[in-house]
Amino acid sequence: MSLGGTPGAEAVALAPSGGHDHQGCIDRALSRAEKLCSERGVRFTPLRRQVLALIWENHEAVKAYDLLELLKPFDPSAKPATVYRALDFLLEQGFIHRVESLNAFIGCSDVGRQHELLLLICDRCHTVEERAASSVMAAVAAEIASAGFRVRYKALEIHGICTACAAREDSV
């Protein structure tokens, strides 16, 4: 699948469709995180594991305070600092991404390697699709280099309507 027919814009993670095995997404994310934490010699605590699982419950970005409410059944004493410490760890390890425009978080579908982000954010169903879009990112890198700008972090966030919502809209 490509971004508007653009070569080199393969999808890294697809928003759920009718036959989507979402439990598989959660299981793969947790398994990869456990493996990488073991390899890196860092602790993947039950709390960190639970926060990561909650983030992967769907393909929508989730805010920290929403995570706190979702965490309460598992840890009634959880405080905002508890969630923020877990989020900091998960970000540091590359298991999640911050969606800056929403002040929220999504699971990383390409864990284990440093990469740039092109995020397609549906304003209707709130799903977020992470894409590699190497040709787009190469063009952005060329512009940045020509400006002599020093990048600290690079992510492109594009808001619009996903394929599924557009199809529902077209069928009405």
C-alpha cells in the first residue's frame, strides 16, 4: 500500500479493518518490548507492560490522563506521575510515539530501530497510521539540509479522513 501512489511510502501499520486481529497487535508489541528490554538490560515492569498494553488497545492516540483512568482498575493508587514515568520509559525505549498535535501517544509499529515518523491522523475515527514514507522523508531531509537546520526530532503529522471513514461517507 502506498501513500497516494507515492513510491516508497509503504504502510508500517494499518488502521484496523473488518478482519483485523487486534489482539495480535497487542501481543506482538508486548513480546517485542519484553525481548528488547531483556537485550538492553532494562526492566519491563508490570506497570510499564500494562501502560503499553493500554496504548495498544486500539489504533487511536491516547492521552496520559485517559491512560491514568484506564490504569485505575489495575492499580487504584496510580497517580499522574506514575503514568508519566511509564510513558517516559516507553518513549525512551522507542516502544511508543508522541502525537504532538494531539498531546497523546500511540504504539510504535517499527520497534527496535530509529526512524522518522509520518503519521496520518483521522479526524473522524481518531485512528493514527504510522508510515515509513521514505521518499517523503528524504525530500523533507533535503529541505532541512539546504536550510542548515539542526533537527532534534522529526515527525510529520497529517490530519484528514482515513480510507474507511471516507468510504462510509461516500456510501451515504
